[in-house]
Amino acid sequence: MEYGCIGEKLTHSFSKEIHKLLFPYDYKIQEIPKGELHDFMTCKDFKAINVTIPYKQDVIPYLDWVSDTAREIGAVNTIINRDGKLYGYNTDFGGMTALIKRQGIEIKDKTVLVLGSGGTSKTAVSVAKSLGAKAVVRVSRTAKEDCITYEQAYSDFADAEVIINTTPCGMYPNIVGEPIDLDRFSKTEALVDAIYNPLCSNLVVKARDRGINAIGGLYMLVAQAALAAELFVDTDVPTEKIDAVYREIVKQKQNIVLIGMPSSGKTTVGKRLASELEMQFIDTDKEIEKVSGKTIPEIFAESGEAAFRDIESSVITEVSAKQNCIIATGGGAILRPENITVLKGNGIIYFIDRPLQMLITTDDRPLSSNRDDLVKRYNERYDIYCGVADKKVINDSEIQAVIDTIKEDFLK
């Protein structure tokens, strides 16, 4: 391997795609079991590598030189092999700083909670201090010399203005859950999550729902990769290039999620969008029938609506973890807030708003199989559709107009 990234588990990594957009060198992803790190580092069979969880601290004893920033933080994420001597750097510092500044998050004179005790948490502490934080407190599951517990954070720092998550809680493939209960912090105004897969963790989605300025870690990943690439090939990467790569990765990873009443056109629009944009199409109702081995009317008849909703939520969680997909949901998928939370992780939600008089009833839709039930469902759900959607698209004429509207918005 000439250039690449090492870590223990890297199925979630975007690094190869990012570096390919930055420079044309051959960049590989290599998972290394903990027992094999020593052999890899002593062999030195690479020109330059990035280092990720859980080896940012473990690699330091193998290095001949460590930058002042990396030494102060106590974590290395970039190693350059120069004539057999290994030089260690921390480009996460610059990446996180760039993310915070780009998002317009003010750290100066604020109390900052850093969740986690690994190498990235040390970077976050250093960044927060460099930006003038009034106080920086690390939070871990167990009390340590330089970390408090989550219960201590709730009791003693409920007024923290900024939270930075560096734990893997909520990271692909386990996208459900968040490391901290935001409802117990009354003054939080900004949140940064180092997780970039999904694009927005549950923590980020819920923070935004509360009006908090929140952002995931993708821009940090791209910025730190650019800084590492500069060390790899001794060439500057302008901010404009970083921004362009970030936008391209988002475009490659983001889902289009379609919500709306039965017969509103979600499946028709979704299939044609998938064809035109060369994305995978997923119909959650069809996935439910696959995993259950039953039709939806059969599930309702045999087990009831609650059982159906449980299966639906499980399917939605699974498909929400996918990327670059068109996801058409069932009409009632929006009834459970947790479904919306995971769908927003990687997706932009479009409400296909077809006027009530144009909706039709069919026997395969148990809750809207007759006109009275359809009207009732429409009145119950319309405000919810509007409230959770990122964009409403009227479907009252040509279907191509709906498709073009979504494409234009998604690709802008």
C-alpha cells in the first residue's frame, strides 16, 4: 500500500472516495485487527497513511517524529514515511476547526462538553481551547482523571452552550440512538458530531428539531483529508477545492425520501427518479412484505396495525442506513417520529402532495380502502406531512413536473 487509511473497522469509511476527488494517487482502505498493528507499523510498507479509530494513540510509539499539535493532543491521524522514518501529524485539528468555523459556531467564552475519551475527543478539546472556550469538559461512560460521567454532565453542566460528540454512538451500521439526552441541556445553542456516516446522526437531527445549530462530521472529514493530502504530495489544496469535494460527496451519499398519502404517486415518481438519476429505488411497503412473507392486508388482518408499524419501523431503520437511494415510504410511516429521525439521517424528505379529490382507494390499503377512511387519514396526516418534510411538491398535473421539481432541488 502506498497511500491509504488504517483502522480496525472501516466499512463506514468515505476516505477512499474523498482522496480520489482530491488527487489521482491510489488510496486504499485497510482494516487491521488489533493484534496486527505492531507488524504493520514495524514493516513500514507505505508512503503515507491516515489513521482512524482505535489507533490514533497506539501508533505514536512507532513514530520517529511527532508534530507539536499531535503531541499536545496526544493523537496522530496522518503518518508520512520519509526514507524509512515515520513522521506523525494531526490533521483532525484543522478539519474540526474548519467545520466549526464554516458552520458559524461561536466557541469563544462558552462552556463546551466533549463526549468521548478517545483520540478525537482530545482533538476536540484542543480545538475548543484554541477557539477561546471558557471551559472544556470531557464526558465518558466512566469517571476518569480528565473525564466526568454523563450523570455529572447532566447535574453540573446542564447549562453547557456547545456539545461536541466524538463517540461512535449512532454511527453506521448502528444508526439508532444518541450518546446524550439533549432535553436535559437547556442552554445548548450549537452541536458538532464527528460522525459522518450517516450524514446526520440521530443526535444532529434531534438537535436541529430543537432549533440548535447542529452539523455532522463530513466537512471535517473532507477538510482533514485535504490537509493530509497536502502532506502526502506536498501540494496546497484551496478551500474552494475542499468545498467542491464536500458537495460532491454529499451528492453521492444523500437519499431522496418520498412521503405522502397512498395513491399520491410516490412509487411512480420514485421509480422514474431512480432511473433518471441512476439511483437505487426502495419501496418500504414492498420490503415489509419481503421480510414478513405476507401482504400488508394479511399483516393487518392477522396481527393488527401496531405489529405492522413495528415491522415498518424496523425496515425503515434498515433502509435509512443505505445511501444514494430513492426511498418511497408507506402513507403512515410519518406517524412514528423515530422513522422521520432515521430517514433524515441520510435523506432529504419530499412530501408528494396530491389533492384529496385526486386520491383513490384500493383494497390493498387497509386504512384507506374506502372513501370515508381515506378522507379521515388525509385529515389526520396532512399537517404531519407538512411538518416533517424538507420540501412539499404538488402533484396535480403532469408527473414529469413533480420529477423535475425534485431533481432540480436535490441537485442544486
